[in-house]
Amino acid sequence: MANIIVHNVRHQHAGANTVYYALYGHYFLGISRKSLAVIYGKSESTIHEWCKKFERDGFFRRKQRQQVYKKFGTEMRKWLVELYQREPVLFLDEAKQKFQERFHKNISISSVCVIIHEAGFSWKTIERRAIQIREAEIVRFVRELLSIQWDLYNLVFLDEVSFDSRDMLRRKGYGVVGRKIVFRGEFCRKPRVSFLCFLGAGGMLDSFWTEGTFNRRKFFDCCRSFAMHNAHVQSYPGFYSVWILDGARIHCDANIIRYLRSVGIIPIFLPAYCPFFNPIEIIFGLIKKDLQRYYHENSSNSRSVLSEVCGAINRFKIYPCSKIFEHCGYLPGGVFLPEKGLSQSLKNMNFNITPE
């Protein structure tokens, strides 16, 4: 083991991060170059060369980058970076071909890699989602919120979500490096159940379930039951009187909208493809994580999907959501900032975005 350590320290180039640690020790902590050579297992001349490059250029980079930058000017490098901003899924050899067609100059794949890495790019897994956000829809939503007086205690977010046994299974675990984890798990898929949930600033207000999916009649019956029989719901401008929901077809039925308005509920529809304005999407993600934590796979005492999900939703009945509301743009005092929602990550919502 010791031989491996010595070989990698003394016979391999130090990474840029290691070099900066050495420079920090010399310029900020006052450690001598001779002492740094002992600490990092390098010759004193190597440490001197690191310091010399830093003092000359103001930063440290390898000779390869210097050669690439000398051969390919600012315009060429800028063009290559802009190419990847427009087409992030290009292979390096495809970018090389486009570069050579544009500038009639040979470039190696390694040079392409150096240029885009220097610009802050890295190889990432593509995350896809169909997204067609219209600015006019966001403006319409903001205007509707501005047209009424509201506060966090007025807002109710509602949406449907489905669960089956796959949502309760843990997908990752620790294992030996280089070996797959083989786990004897459950392969019998249990029946899927759907829930219609109502979320307020203090947690989950109520939920209704059905086998399969919700249709217009089931949705209306649940909304009427929540509006008429839940003790917390009041007519506008009372508690939980402004309902915010997405534009699904069963939600937009004119008869349902008229009924809600007749009982003092103000329905407002979210812009299309904007789950980041809907805090309940984040809660759904947290509920699925909660299911994975508390569900005991392969246990003789395992319950049905319905029982497990009901237990998870009950744990969110008292769950402060003001911070989540704020992340989505809803602030106390009736303030809505769409830029807050637009800037948040969608990982918690099981949605993905590709750069345009």
C-alpha cells in the first residue's frame, strides 16, 4: 500500500487543487518552499516552479492549456463555448468536426475538452422534460393574485398524486467499490392508489383517495366535501379560501368553478408547465422519501399501499410549509415573487429540465 502512495505522490502530476493548497500554505501561512516540498513529496524546484507560474500569470494551469490557448485564439475558444451552450449534447468529435468546418483548422478532441472545461463545463447526465412555459401565462397568474387581497393563511394548493409499491422501495445502498449490489427484494407490484391532497401553510389539510385515477365527478365530490365539511375552510376572505391548482381538464370544468365561487372559494389556475409555483409538488416528493424511510421491505408485517400512504400523509398534517411557500414565491402579506419559483431546483419535484 505504501508503494502505491509513494508512486502516486512522487511520479504523478499534482492536480490544480493540490497546487493551490501548496500556494495557500506558502503565501498565507508562511510555510517555506523547502517545507512544502517535504509535505507534498515534490522536489523544491517543483514548488519553486509552481510559485513562479502563479506570480507570473496570477493563476496556475498546466502547459497543455497554455499550448491550446496559444494555438486557438479568443474568438475560436468563444465560438466553441457558445456551440456547447446551444447544443450541449454534442459529442467531442462532433464539436471537433464543426470547428474544423467553421475555421478550416485542425483541432484535437483533447483540445476541445480543455477549452470547454476551462470555461466551466463538465460532462453531465442529461435530464429531460418537455417544457413550454409561456410568459403571458405567468403574467396572467400574477395579475390574478394581485387582483385580490390574500395572505399565506388564505392559500390552499391542491393536486392529485398516485402511489404504488415501487414508490416505497429504496433505490440506492452502500456496497463494495467495483461490485454490484444484489438485493433480494419485492417484485410483486401492489395496486396503485390515487390521492387528491389539499395543502395549507401549516401542513396537509385533508386528502381523499380512489382506486385508479380521479375523474371529474370524483374530483368535484372531494372538493365539495373539503369545502363544506372541513372546519378550517371559510369563505373569502377567510382561512383557506383561495385555491390554487393546475390546469388539468377535470379542474377547469366550468360547473366546478361556478360552484366553488358560489360557496365563497376563489379558484386560481397555475401557468402551464410551472410546477415550481406549486408547493404541493415538493410535499409529494417529501412524502415519497418518507415512504422509503418507514416502509420495511420483505417484512411479514408489511401493509397495503393505501395504509402506508395514509400513514405518510398523516405525518405531514402538522408540517410547517411557510419556507416551502417562500421558495415557490409566496411571501407573507400577499406578496408573490415569480422569480423565486423560477430559480428553484426541480429535483424535489421529480421533474427535469434541459437547457435551451
